[in-house]
Amino acid sequence: MFVLPLGDEPNPPGTPLLTYALILVNCAAYVFITLPLGFERPEWADPRVQEYLRAWVEALGEPVSRGDVAAMYLQLTAYDLFVYRWGFRAAEPGLATLFSAMFLHAGFLHLLGNMLFLWICGDNVEHRLGRVRFLAAYVGTGIAATAFQTLLSGRTDAPLLGSSGAIFGLAGLYFIWFPRNRVRLWVMVFPFFMNVVRISARAVLAFFVLVQNLLPFLVSAGAGAGGDAHGAHLGGFLVGLLAAWVVDRRQRSARFAPAGAADPAAAPPPPGTIAALVEEGDFENAARRYVQLSSAETRRLLGERHSMMLGRWMAAGAHPHAALALFERHVRDHPVSSTAAAAHLGAALLQLRTFGEPAAARQHLLEALALDPDPETEAQAREGLAEAAALERFQLNRL
């Protein structure tokens, strides 16, 4: 039986530039460092070779014959020496190797597995967090995974490498935030079955975490079995789960702040601002000024009420692209606010009924339902899901 993950659905709107950049950097490191150095043989007299072999003998902790050392040297490549220098070694920890180790891989299959999961989880998490916080999550969970593995293995001289810890961290965030997503798997049981099946993303992640990491971790008593740092994988995943819980808790605390707390949006907007124009009902001029701004310039520019008022006016008129952009910026600025579900619904209905993009619409509809919306919004979201499914069937039949 052969199973290959192909991707997930639904996917968020926009291009996950940082996810693609991380995939590109990891692949570039493999093409320009791993491959050429993997075919290069170091000289016996190279001091790095002597240091590496000495560390290897010490790590074995038992007498080694000259024949064993010679056999080890015959298998040695320049990439092994490079990894020994730039992989993270707990015996000689360094800030530079803590980062460089995240972009080195033991081989093509190691790289392929990691990049597949980054491809599946990265775009959704990047869309939820934004690029800066996404990069912080990638690096932070990668560091935490390395620290977790170091606590388990002690001050070993064996280098730790790979982006697995960081990617399992993103998988933990994905597991909490996208419970309704599905993963497309190409399954082959030759010659009886060969097809693409869709399985709950949580079920796929649970299988990889429990069966391929937790069980081997318990069997090996925390040591890396077969060269796999299961402790780093589990540590990254747990930190990702915790980070998602903390972010959700903070956002919900802000959403349900005490009634007596100060509300800047409740104060009259300054004269001449876009919010003031919305308040005055001058939507035409407010929209004209809004669409001239970049995405960065609109961040937190409007409060929830003014943002929804302007978005609904745009959607009802001849400004569907601007309305979609505003609704998506609204959920960026107010991801779990009392109006977030309505903004997700507004974006979904535009993508569904105006632009004919059911997959993108479904993502917004599922996000709206996950926010525990009011009964009317929930009913419209479920109706939208049925419309999206019907439109997808129609498009598939036409194809």
C-alpha cells in the first residue's frame, strides 16, 4: 500500500508567499549544498575528518576496531562534515547552528516529507497569522522542538538537522484552527485500488503524530529510532497546540472584554477620516479613499462597525472586488470579534455568487461556523455550504 498526500482543502484566498519562500529555501539548500557535497569525498588528512571520526567513536561508547573506523571513513562524504559543522549539536550549542539546522536534510525523502507537510499546513496557517507572525511561529516552534529533543537526548555530539520540528509546530496550529479541512491522499493498493481519497486533516495528522512518532518514541524510550528525532517532532507539535490555544484565548478575552472597558471604536471618529465619512453616510467618498490605500495602510484603520458598514455597502453596489478585500482585511484585523463571522460570510457570498469560487468560499464559511455565530449568520453559512457543493458539482460536470 502506498499513500501520498497531495494537498488540503479548502485553501485560503491569496498567495502564501512565505510558505513558498520557505519551501524554496529548503529545496535550494538541498540542491546547492546537500547534493554536491554528498558526492564529494573528503581527504583522510583533513582535520575535520579526524574530529568527526573521533566524535563518532566516542558516541558509540564501546571499543571500535581500525577496520570499523576505515569502513566509516569509506562511507563519509563532505556533506557529513558540513552537517557536523552546521547541524545543531547539543554538546556544542550555538545560535547560528540552531537556525541553519532547520534548512538541512538527511536526504531527498527527508526533504520531500517535510515539504509536503509544509505545503499542506503552511498556506492556511500563514493566512490566519499573517506573514510576520507565521515566520515567528515557524522559527519559534522549530527552536522549541530542538530544545525538547536536547532535553531528552542530553549533551550529545550527534548533529540534529531538518525542518521537521518547525513543520510539526505548524501542524499543531493547523490541528486546532482548521478542524474541518480535508487532505487529499493518493492511495495505491496495486492492482486493486488506485485513486484520490479525501480524509479529515485531523485524522491524517493524528496518524502521523501517534503512529509514526509517539509509538516509536515510547518504544525507543525517547531516543531517536532509526535516525528520526521523534522527540523534536512531538515537542514541535505540542508547542504548536499550546500556541494556538494561547492565541485563541487572548482573542476571545479581547472579544468578551468587560462592558465597562474603554472602547475606542465607540468614540466619534475624527472629522475627515474614512470612518467619519461612513458615519455620515457618505459611502461613495469613503469607498473611493479606502480603495486607494494599500493593505498595510488599512490595518486597524476602521473599527468593526464602520468596517462592516462600508463592506456591505460596497458588496451591495458595483464594488465586489473592493468589498471582498475589505471583508478579508476585517477578519485579519478582528479575527474572533463579534463581527468576524459576518465578515467571513460576506466574503464567502461574494466568492460564491459573484466570482464563482466555491473552494475559497467554503473556507470562509467554515471559519464563520467555527466562531459560534448568531442563528441567522449560521443559517446563511450552512446555506452557502450547500450552494458551494452544488456549484463544485456543476463545474466538475462541465469539465
